[in-house]
Amino acid sequence: MEVKTVTDIIESFAPLVLQESYDNAGLLVGNPCMQVSGVLLCIDVTEAIIEEAIAINANLIIAHHPLIFSGLKKITGQNEVQRCVIKAIKHDIAIYVAHTNIDNVADGVNGIIANKIGLENRRVLQPKQGMLVKLVTFVPKLHVQRVREAIFEAGGGNIGNYDACSFNSEGYGSFRPNSNAHPFVGEKNKIYYEEEIKIEVILPDYIKNKVITSLIKTHPYEEPAYDVFPLLNEHQQIGSGLIGELKKAEDEMNFMLKIKNIFGGNTIRHTASTGKKIKKVALCGGAGSFLLQEAIRAEADIFISGDFKYHDFFDANKKIIVADVGHFETEQFTKELFFDIIRKKLPTFAVHISKINTNPIIYL
């Protein structure tokens, strides 16, 4: 099995196109065609992680945080990043990263945190705009079912918890084949009118080419007509953070003791009590202070994340509890997420979750 076979499984869940512009996800070290002996899953790539991979004969490391974040101008072993690159290459170990792309998927990093807490009625806290397009095509009546199903199978027509979504309307198409055409219906050099169905579907822009290819392949016409319109709609399954509800409202302090136990942290930095029960919970794995105002607008009772600065806590303004449980602590379950994604497709393959705690922060 090649490296690309495994990484394609991750990318089918969290396409690289979903990563933020500043990020560096994807295959950072190694040949995508190299044969894989085993996979090691981790949060950060360190020298100890590479040693662990060597010890268990895993030549593919899948990490959450990019080993190489900014450009490397030299590789001389002067810091840990350079030493890791040298050691990985020396031992033929490939390094792959799924970072903000898997953060931005509703069932990704934030989804598994929500599972641990037990949140229901979830939605993305800050959905992304400009991710969707509308595909419109025109198909003769007798062939509409086959073309429509091909569009659905390629990923078109998915809206939230629904798939196979389309709008269909009847009309007449006209065309005149020239002398070089090979028309499916009609005659060369004569105007022809055909009863057609107009199909409209919404789909993510990043699968547009795949869906159009399926459309063309199954459409009976020599040159199918179709339109693609960019949409300003928010993509409700893609974006930053998550918000959901507990089955039952809980006391503030009891809930914070509960999440302290879930995340296994030594401390929680938090703002003062608001005097309310905790029912609606907003969260963001990693550094999420940029979403605080979104959490307030969504009327969350508490916002769980990491990396809040001193002045960020004032922005809670007694409207919400900010609970900073730590960057590593909120992202630690990503290893389990990787494991589940790969095991669903490769149930018997050698996939290992790292036993090394790479959190650089130690609490006294």
C-alpha cells in the first residue's frame, strides 16, 4: 500500500482545499508512492515521535500540527524541526499533516470534542462563505434520472443532513447541429426542439470538476449545456468552531469539573460565574479566542478553547464563561479521529496511536 492510498483516505474526509491560507497541511516529507509498513498517529512531530515510529516499524507519520510551518532556508540540524526532517529522510519516514482542513470539517477536531462532552443539535459556529456553487444542466426527459443520480453519486446535492437534493423544472431546449456534429437527436443543419428537464443542485466548489465530469459522462448529448454559479451562501458543514447543547442544563462549577476530567488538564483558566446554568456550549479545538464574539452572538453559556490571552478574558463581558483548558488538551483527541477515519477504510492495516505526550507545556 502506498503513502498516497492512506493520505487520500484522510483527504476524502478533510480535503486540503479546506485548510486556511496560512497553513501547511499535506505531505511534508517523503514520496507519495512509497510503500507503507505502518502508520503512527500523533499531534506534534518531534524527535521522540520519529524514534517511536522507527521502533514500531511505521514509516508514515500522520500529525495534526505541521512540522514545517514556514519555509526552511537550510537544513543543518540547528533546531528540532531541522533535526526531525533529517531523521525522517534518513529513515525513509514520510510525514503527513491534517491541520486546519480537519479543524474546518464539522465532524473533525471539534466534532470529536463535542462527542466527548455529549453535545446535541450541533452546528458550525462560524460557517465559511464562498465555498458553494450551483450547477444547472438541461437533460432530455427520458435520460434525466440517470444524469441526476450520477450528479448525486459524485457529491452534488448535499445540504446539511440531506442528500440527493435538487430542483427540477420542465422546458424546451433548441439547437441546430452543424455539419461536423454527431447529434444524439435531431438532424444536421436543422433547428431541433427537445422537451428537457432543468436540474439545479448545490455542491462545494472543490468537487465541481468531479461532478461536471460525471454529468458529461452520463449525459446523452454530444455537448451538454450546463452553468455554474458561485453562491454567497454559508456552507453549514464547513467552518470554525462548533456549538451545541447538553441534554440537560448543568451547574457551572460541576460542568467545569466535568470538562477538566474529560480533557485531563491540570488547570482551567476561566472567567467569573454568570449565574446561569450551562446548556448551550461553544467550543474550538486549539487557539479559538477569535471566535469569542461569535459564541456570544450565538448565546452560548460557555466557550471552551485554548490560548486565550489576558485581555481576551475581559471580552467575555460577563455574558459568557470563557474556559481555557489548553491548546494541546483540546486537540488531543485528534489522534483518535485519525484512527477512526483510517480504520473504517483499512480495518486490518497497522495503525498505531502514539503513546508520547508532545505537549510542550508543563504545569507545576
